[in-house]
Amino acid sequence: NESFILSPSLLSADFGRFAGELADLEDAGVAWAHLDVMDGHFVPNITFGPPIIKRLRQKSRLFFDTHLMIERPERYLAEFRDAGADLICVHAESTVHLERACAEIARLGARPAVALNPATPLSAVEYLLPQLFMVLIMSVNPGFGGQSFIPFCLDKVRDLRAMINARGLSTHIQVDGGVTPENTPALVAAGADILVSGSAFFGHPPYGERLRTFHEAARQ
Ligand code: DX5
Ligand code: ZN
């Protein structure tokens, strides 16, 4: 199955014109926007939080795919949901109460998802799979855009796909970090169905054409 959703990461967009970038994405036929929230503690970088997302929500109908790279995200789940996050993804490494965080995201009416850093084993999410909309396999160490894809993450996607299929579940697999049109065919073949792209997407306008390049790559 070669179909997947491309979720462009705003980390590589123009921070001075987020609303315009979202409008451009919508015009280009993109459906999702990946919002990277960083707190300077869980990762060595700082981006933006609920107030910015709230303002963007008023100007965009894109699906807000919200990737929280913050310590103890349970403190802010309601705020992100109120701001308009459609999906809230928390890192397994960022909280000792992962199940509670995921249950809370679902209770708030958002899609619950868990992200795993490259070195974190799949067993961290194994028992949670039935209650997750998506698992995010990080294919770089989070914090910055423009890094290279870590090759073993492809095996991790394949193993997670097998785990999900063996259980008869429909959990989505997202891959984030160093995704390009070149590695898209392998990722989709391994079982990923949502791909995040920052630098390889925003660095190659116009966005509509770039979206097609990703999708055509998967058809080769
Ligand atoms: C990394 C972020 C990614 C990042 C991906 O910490 O979670 O979403 O923006 O950027 P690229 O596609 O440039 O690796
Ligand atoms: Zn991300």
C-alpha cells in the first residue's frame, strides 16, 4: 500500500509568517500540519506553545498534528487541546505516567499518540497500542530540523508494523526526522502511513509540486 499522509513540519517554515504558511499549505492540497513544541528541557531547543497554536487555529482548517517535546506534558494537555490541537503526541521518555497522559488526551477529545526516540524500544508502547491513534517513530534525535535519517529506524518501523498487524489493530505509524522523497518508498514499504517532513519539504517550493514529488516517489 503506497498511500500515506504527508505532514509538513512548521519547524522549517517561516516563523514570521506562520498563518501565511498554513494558508499556502492548504492551497497546495496539504491536509495536516506538524507542530513541533519544544521546551528547552526535554530537547535543547525552544519553539512555541498553546497561544500561537490558538491563533493559528482561528486561521486554518488543517489537521493540527501536535508533537510535544516537553517534560511532563500531562501538565499542559488541556491547554493544547483548548488551543485546537487535533492530535496530541507525547514522548514516552517525557513522563512516568504515559498511560494516564494518553487516556487524558482521549478524554479531551483529541487523537492520542506516543513518540519514541530512536533508542527507545517498541516495548515502551506495546501494551498501549489499542488505545493509540498513532505511534511516532523518531528517526533523528529530536530538537532540530535538517538532520540525517538514522538507518536502523527503518527496521523499527517494520517491527512496529508487524506488532500492530499481529494484533489486528489500525494504529497509524508516523515517521519524523530526515524524511525525503528518496527514503519515502522504503518507509512506506516498511509500513509507515504518515510522514513528517521539515527541511526536505519547505526547502523546495512551490509546496503543491513538492507534495506531488513525495507522493510520486512512493509510486515508483
Ligand atoms: C525534530 C522534529 C521534526 C523536524 C523534522 O525534532 O520533531 O518534526 O522538524 O525536520 P526534518 O524533516 O528537517 O528532519
Ligand atoms: Zn516533530
